[in-house]
Amino acid sequence: MKNLKTTTKVDFATYLGVTLAFIVVMLCQQFGLLSRSLTGMLVPICAYIVMAVSLNLTVGILGELSLGHAGFMSVGAFSGVIASQSLQSAIPTAPLRLAVAILVGAAFAAIAGTIVGVPVLRLRGDYLAIVTLAFGEIIKDLINCLLVGYDSKGLHMAFNLDGSLTINDIGMAPDGMAIIKGAQGATGTATIASFPAGFILIMITLVIVLNLVRSRSGRAIMALRDNRIAAESVGINVTKYKMMAFVTSAALAGAAGALYGLNYSSLAASKFAFDTSILVLVYVVLGGLGNMWGSIIAAVVLYVLPEALREFADFRMLVYAIVLILVMLATNNDQVKALAGRIIPRRKGGAKNG
Amino acid sequence: MAEKKQFEKGKMVPVPSVSIIPERDLDKTPILECNHLGIDFGGLTAVNEFNITVGRTEIAGLIGPNGAGKTTVFNLLTKVYHPTRGTILLDGLDTHGKTPAQINRMGIARTFQNIRLFNNLSVEDNVKIGLHNQEKYSMFSGILRLPKYWRQEKAAHERALELLSIFDMQDLADHQAGSLPYGAQRRLEIVRALATNPSLLLLDEPAAGMNPSETAELMENIVKIRDTFQIAIMLIEHDMSLVMGICEGICVLNFGQIIAKGTAEEIQSNPTVIEAYLGKQQ
């Protein structure tokens, strides 16, 4: 029972922390205490928190390395943008349309996750890392030649594979609206993403991930991570639970992508390249594998840090790297750990006995 | 252990036979029947012509010198390896083509020679993972925490503590499994296997690394488990005091072949067994 209480306590502390942070930021914004650049970063920060938490489900809880998380974000972003743009007349209310767009983004990313996961998750070893890496690149290239427009007759879509097509060649009526223009990406998007919506998405993500981890399914997923052979020997269906974790993770990344995509009036697929995947992986590793509030803090700090380091001008990324190394040294220091352990209850009851 | 006396002596009949099934189980179908079981790794025949029948509530022992193929037999029974030849009938059902997870759901649970626990999880969670297939709520009830979730989680919690109490481990429920002492890890593995509600429990060297008093306690517990759960237990063990003390039927394996079957007394006086262990008398 004590164990149950400890984990529940950590969960509620996470919810409470995120809510408090949201209230504080909202108040600061109200009183004009936030700089313009910081205000502009609020929605992307929310999206990256969701990305980090969802990737933590694959990397920290399932224990499989995924290097293509930005690919799922990209699928979610562009399908979300298409949904939002084409539903403009059907659903005039922006928040509702945002919610629908996020759901569409999550659904398409989940489909992409299933397509990647079905063959790969049956294999043992590091194949998932290789395939997701390739998937991220393939998705980027596919969207780079995707042409999508919307008119009174519905959606028009074409793949500009040989470079001969333009947005005018997809059979759109003159009153039609271009949504995605190949390598230019999505243009003219109505920016309906808002910080409160981002906060709600973070909370939903946390509820899904934390409740999943504390349930029967989550225990099965963690059992696979700790010892696959033993998990099989107690009757756990390996492929099913790997898929469950991976597809959930992909769907949440898609939701984050839709939120992110609807925050900018123009968005190119190159935004979701390999380095974005690595960036999110850095948040997860630095925040601690399997540690959700760690991912949140790491995502916030590391997203804001490059901006805060602007005064170092050319040495910005150098200082960023040094900060990363220092954080890693600090979080692996026994004394720091002991100090943190006194403030925050440990994730699992008996860690002190180790 | 009164059942042991019910054995008929001197029945070393050729296999397959029901001769080593205790009498109380004779009227029921055997829980396990292996016929002509064998596996080859490339050109190497690791197990060949393995025939054994295990009764409903029997404690069976599988012994043999190092490398005789004992663990391979366990891996065949749990489908970690798929047999090259022969059939395995569990409770009369063929297990051909099943996965290890399906085999567990059919009723075989096992422990491992080199302990395989979920080291980062708590002791209680380890047992709850064993209870996985007895909890029935879906992923969505779990995420939305529907009443079904609370009801079944409460039941699982109580069941886990109950199972841990077999080995007096309920106070360790909060501890991380990887931080337990060696003996406790072995016991936790048995509890986890029991949690899957098996009808046949396979123990791979349960007494390895235990001192004599711990071994004696383990012997009592194995018999207690058999009596409480009314299941069959098959164990691989090098500690002869344990094997001879509690096993009702013993099967001796050497170079992948069964060289003797019978009760403890029969095995102890069998010249082939003595030769396999000690070498030929000059």
C-alpha cells in the first residue's frame, strides 16, 4: 500500500506542478512580465513537453530506442493543418477545430506508428532505432513533394514526385485554397493553437501516460523492458504490448505535432528533421528514462536555454553543450541524488536498499 | 510426504509409462505427457527420445550431470525452443506451435536457472505481472481508471500479498526486486510463477546458492505449495537431499537421453545412474 501511495504521490505532484506552472505563466502574461520572444515560445514548449513525455513512453518505459519521433510529429502536424484548414467553414469555433485537428493528427500518427511497428516490433535488437530513423527521413521527403489544396468540392491531393507539378496542377477550382505547397510546406495556416490548449494537451498526455504505466498494461510493458524472456514466461504477449506503447507514443507525438503546426502560419517539413528527433531524445535522457516530470523540466529548460544564451552569440551552441554536460554530471552525482531524494519521494519504494 | 510410501517399488518399465505417477493421480489424466521428444542444434542432438509422464499433483525431479540437457528440456516444455521431434501434451492438449506466452496461459509456469526478475520494479509489481492474465480490464479502463480498474487492482494487490505470504515476503512488497538478497530473489521468482495460476510449475535449480537450512525450508515450502495449490511440480536440482527428500518420481538424464526413471530408492541403487555420475568402476 505504501508503494501505491508513493507512486500516486509522484503522479499528483506532477499534475500539480504543471498546473501551478501554467497559472504562474498565465499571470505573468497578464501583467506583461513575459518578453515577446518568450510568449512566442509558449506553445512550442507545450508541444515539446508532450513530445518528450511521449518519447519517454517508448524509450524509458518500453525500453526501445526510437530515432524518428519527429517523423510522427510531422505526420500529426501536416494532417492536423489539413484538417484544420479544410474544416474552417464546417467548424468556425477555433478551439473546437483545434481539438478536432489534434485528434486527426493523433489518429494519422497512430496509423503511421502501426505501419512502422507491425513489422519492426517483432524483431529483437536495435532494429526499431534504424527503421524509425529511416521513417523520419522518408516522411520528410514525402511531405516535401506533397501538394494539398481545398475548394468547394473537397480536398485535392497530388505527389509532385518528378518536380513537374505545382499547386495549380491539382485540379483545384480558382476559389480554392492551397494548404501544403510541396517543399514550401504549409502556408497561410490560420494559427489557432493557444497556450491554454497546450496546457490541456500536456495534462491529457500526462494522464494517459501515467495511468497507463500504473495499470496492468503498463506493468506488462515495463516487464518487457526489464526482462523479455521472463515476461514471456508469465504469459505476456510481447508484440501486443510493444505495439501498445509504441502506437500510443506515436499518437501523442502526432497530437503534439498538430498543436505545433497550428501555431505557425507557415511550416516546412524540414522543421521535423533528424535533429529534432535527437533534440527530443536529449530531453528524455537528460530528464531521466521513465521519469515524466524529469522530461517536462528538461524540455522546458533545454528549449528556453538556446534563447537565453543568445548573448554568447557565436559560442551559443558551445555553451549549450557545456551546460548539457554539467547537467549530466550533476544528476549522476550521488550527493545531488541524495539531496533530491530527500525533497522528492523516489519513484519506487525500495530504491534506498540498492 | 506420506504419499511417497504409496509407490510401488521396482517398476522400471520401458518408457512411456505411467509407472512414476503417484497412485492418487492415476485415475486422472496426467498433466504432462512427453512422447519421443527431441531437439537438434545443427548436428548436435541435445535431447533425444525424452518420454515422461507427470501426474496431476506429483513432485517430479529431473537430475543429471552438467550439460545433460535438463534446462533444454524445460526450454522445450515452455517453447523457448521448438522441438525437432516428438509431442508434448499438456493436460491432454497438444502444445505444438504455441509461443512461450501461450504455453504459460495453458498452464505451465517456470523459474530460471539464472534468476530473471523485473529488477527495476517493486516486489509487489513483479507478482502483479504474474497476475497479468487474471486481471481482465482493458488498456482504456486503465487509462480512464474506470471502476473495473479499481476493483481489479485492489484484488490483485490483495492476491499479490497473499502469494508473497507463502514465503513470508509480504513485508518486502515495496522493495525493489533487484535489491533483494539472492535467496529472496529465488523465492520471488517462484511466487511470480505461481501467480500465473499454473497447473504445472517448473523449477530450475530452486536451491542453487542456498545454505542447508534455507534448502530445508524450501523443501517444506515446495511440498506446501503442491498441497495448497494442488498442482504438479517438476524440478531440476543438483542438491540430492532436496531431490531425494521430496520428489516422488525422478528422471535421470545423461547426454540428452533418459537413463533411469523411478523413485528415490530405485535411482540411488541404479548402476547406470551411479556410472553416469561417478564413472565406471574399474
